[in-house]
Amino acid sequence: MTDHSHVSLMYRASSSPYRIVPHRSGHIYSREAIVAYLLTKNKELKEARIKYDTQLAADETKRNNDQQTKQNETIQKFIEKDQGPAQQSIVEHGKSHQSSLKRKIDTETVEEGKKKLKQISYWLSEAQPQYTQESMEESVRNHPPPKRPPSPMSGDPLRLKDLTPITLQRETTRKGGNSNSSSTSSKCICAVSAKAITTQPVIAIKKTGVVMLKEVYDTIVKGSGNGGNGTKMTCPISGTKIKEKDVIELKKGASGFAASGEVVASKYTPTMT
């Protein structure tokens, strides 16, 4: 592990100045990765929205059919009542006869018994939720898709225009003390103070793409010599006028490793005690 852990996963993505884009939440993304993510998520949201609209239309159709059926039954009952008692149909007579038998004889089928057992014995494997057509429709109905893809880090709605390209200055080193030959290090530096960025708080200016240490920003940009009230601030690199809303405090990178700062030990040798 190296010592530049501050947003290191994104800072190392590229040495090209316009491939790193921070969100207003402060999280930094590789432009190629976040564009691919947005394309995939927008396609998924489009399919989910079609499925959701189709389900709503099916629900509306079913609701109208049920309402029409109920209205027809009401009319039929009124006609039967208005025209006097009529002979009960064979089907209705069979239903009433079966209902009376149930009070005297147990006519419960095996399937009905299993269904009742599932309701009172929820720990059985047979009683676990099933992915039936009704459950899938209920899931679609109760989870309307969002209008925009969520940010993979903060969960806030994410748009491509919310991402601002920034310029990462990198440390330049001399090869073997030769002043004519130089190489670019992987370490990012503050654009104003040229200090290496490791674990310090860092800010980026959206208008200019300049990245600097927050300490430098507070001292030089927000200091008394440059609009201490925050209303007449200027970028120290380009001279562009900026406001508080143009400044993004970048989030620190996180990974499965706990290393931060300089490496203290590279090898662990256990001892038997």
C-alpha cells in the first residue's frame, strides 16, 4: 500500500486531466466507468418503467372489470327482488346444501388442509413465500422506478451534467539529478501549494477544475485578503470569480485495506510465547 490514500482509487485512474469527475456529493468517479454505469442503469430503468406502466394499466383494467361485474350483480339482485321470488337455480341450491353439510361433516380437502397448515405453521418449508405471479405483480406495483439512476455511492439521483471534470496536478521528479530529464509521479499535488496530497482534506472548484488542499483554500481563497465573507472569492490559478456553491469537498477513498499514510510494516512475523 502506498501513502496517498486520499481518494486514491480514483486519483490513480488516469493521468489525463479530464477523465476524473467528482459529483456534488464529493465522491469521485472515473468518467468512463460512470458513463457506462449511467448507460446501463438508464436502460434498466426504461425497462422497469415499461413494466411498471403495464402493471398499472392491467390493474386499472381489472378494477374497471370488477366494478362492472359488481354493478351487474346489483342490477340482477334488484330485478330478482322486484319481480318476486324466483326458483333457486341448481348451482345456488348445491352451494347452500354443501354449506350446510360443512357444519355437520368435515368436507375439507387435502389441499385446503395444507393451505390452513401453512397459515399456522409458518416455519415449515412449504410455508415459505413463493415467487408466484401475484407476488411478482405486487413487487412491481409497490416499487415504482426512480426518474434517474441513483449514485453508486450516495444513492442520490445522478445525472451526467452533475459531474464536473477536474484537473489533477501530479508531482514531477528529476531522473538521477539530471535537470534536463524528468518523469511524472503517481502522486497528486495541490495546484496552489504543490504539496503532495495524502490524507488531507481536499476541495475542487467546479468552474475551473482546480484541485487544492482545503487548508490552502481556507487560507488563501477564503482568507481576509480575498473576500473573507465568501462573496467575492476568486480562483488563485485562473482568477475566475467563484462562490461557496462552486466548491466541492472531495470524499476520501475507501477500500478493504486499512492502510493510511506511510507503510510502517510490510511483513508480520508471529512469535510463539
